Amino acid sequence: MQQTRYSADASCKQKRAHLADDRLSALPDVLLQEIMSFLKARQVVQTCVLSTRWRHLWCSVPCLDLDLEEFEDGDMEMSLDYHERQRQMWPNFEDFTDNLLYHKNIDIALLDTFRMCCPSRYYVRDNSDRWIRRGIKHSPCWRVKTLHLSGISLVHHFARHISSGCPFLEDLELKDYIGTLDDITSFSLKKLVIVGSYNLFCNPWTITTPALASLCLSGIDCFGILNMTSLVNASIHLSTYFEDDDDDDNASLVNQVEFLYGLSNVSSLELSDFRSIVVGDRSLKFPSFKNLRTLCLRNCDLSDDFRTLELILENSLNLERLTLRHCKFSKDSNRGEREAPKSKKTSSLDVRCENLKLTEILYEDDDVRLLVEFLFDISENLPNNTMKITKIEDP
């Protein structure tokens, strides 16, 4: 009997020690759910087996992160290509997501953040449509603040649902999706990222987001109208399939300038793959970038005798840093076959960037000679400017 009593006492001590060591479970529900927000959805659900304390915690988690890659089987043949592995993972992912969103296992209306990453494949489209539609239409006022979607097919009138069904949305990110976007209107949105999509916008298109502070658009195949008075940072990448309207140069110019007007309040701006930012008639009023401090032109065509660059500098009086990365400076693209510049060109514009401290030039070939000559030509109006020139092979 004495031995039995000692065994019981030892068991109780072990249990008390175990509970004392499990400080995580002793935390309040709100804090545990916040910790689970950093996990993928499948991991979140799996916490229910830890103990009775965790059994229902996951149902009210504020962040839901659904990712197809989480369902990759360790026994899956590595010889399979990427798309075949995705196809084999899909049934489990589909069942799991249906159970979460359709069987009321998780309270969608209470989500602050909703992320979904799955492949843009033919067998996904109908499912992703109804999942997103259920999320957006679940309640008259979805309180979600962060919505990140990757590799999905957008539901019809997706942008309209965002405007009417997500009044608190602050962070919207769309990557590698299939479908088109109508005009985007949101008075709460502060960050917008649209990257690597197919059929990015219908033509014409407008983004009206007066509270937006950060914008990234990649894959633009036509210019639209930007209405965003609070914008601070912007990164714009044209599609490789972008084509100006060659039949009407003036119309093309107007569209480009109107687009740039929507960016005129930014303090940091990156423009990529613009083949011709400004062409044609200079009488058209160019926007003034009064707040612009940092400008990066990447893979842009500046082979118009630097008229575009002149206009930008003339209208960016407070610019402090300029980066020209792999831009085209000469119409002659053959390396080593250009003639040296014959004489300095006198600038026809009043370029005065007294705050410009650094001009960083990253180039591939000797086109840079023409740019350096241009900058020396206006150097009197750039009293504080330092040039840093770096040649980079095979960018």
C-alpha cells in the first residue's frame, strides 16, 4: 500500500510539473489565436489535437492562410513536374477548404486577414470563384482588413464586391490571377499590390482610392486613371506586351500624361519598362511632382535626346535621389559602333534640382556616355549632385 501511495504521489507531481511547464496553454484565448495567425490554415486546424484547451480555439482565429503547397505529400514522386504535383495535391486541398468555409467550422465574418494561394489551373477556377464569393458575401459587412489572393480565378465583378462588401479593407494583394478587373473603388484601402496577372484591366479602367498610400502595379497593358490623393510610394511595371496606339500619337501622349498625374503626389516612384514616357507635343502640360524625393527608372527608353528625363527633372524640384537602371540612352543599340558625341546639347528646359544629391547609373554598354554628357550639360543646375556609375553585365 505504501508503494502504491508513493506511485500516486509521483504521478500527481508529474502532472503538476507538466501543467506548470505548459505556459503556452495558460495564455488567454486572444493571444493564442494571434499566435496561430502566423501558421498556415492546416497547421492551425491541427492544433485542436493538442489538448481540450486547444480543441475549439482555431475556430475563431483572426487570420486564415490557405496554401496548396501545405498539402504536398512527402511520398510524392519527385520526378513529377510542378503542375502534376499540384494536380495530385488539389483533392485534399479542395476537401479541406470546403470543410472550413462551407461547414461553418470557421467564422469567416470575424476574420481580419484572409490569404489564399493556389494554382491558376483549369480545375481550380470554379472552386476559387465560389470560395472568394463566399468570403466576400458571407456578411453584409465583412470586417477583413487584409486580403491576399494568389493563383486564383477572380469572381465576376470582383472589384464591385470589394467596394460594397469590404468597407474596412486596408491591404489588397492579387498575384498571378486569371480574369479581369473592373474599376476599383475603395475609401479604406491603404495598400494595393497587383502582380503577374492575366488580363489585368478592362480598357478603360480607373482606380479610385483616396486613402491609398502604397501602390504596386505589374503587368499593365494599357494606361488608366488613378485617383489617389494620399499616395506616397508607387511602383509601376508595364507588361512586356504593352503597345501604345501608334495610329494616334497624341491620344497616346494624353493617356500617359493623365496616368502620371495620378502619381504626382508620391515621394518615392519606380517606373519600369516604359518604352516612351513622353513623346510628341511638348505643349501638353506635364504633372508637377512636388513631393518626389526618390525616383527610379528601370528598363525605360530615354533615347529621345533625354527630353523625357528633362521634363521629369524640371517638374521634380525636390528630388534627392535618381536611379537609372538598364535604361536605353541611344537609338543605336549596337555595342561599340556608336560615334562619340559631337557637341554638347543645350538644355531647352529650366532644369533646377538643387536638392539632388545622388544620380546612380547602372548600365550595360557605352550608351552611358550620352547620359553623362547630358548631366554635365545641366550640372550648373545640379550643384549638390554626385554621379555613381556602375557597369553591370548580363542583368
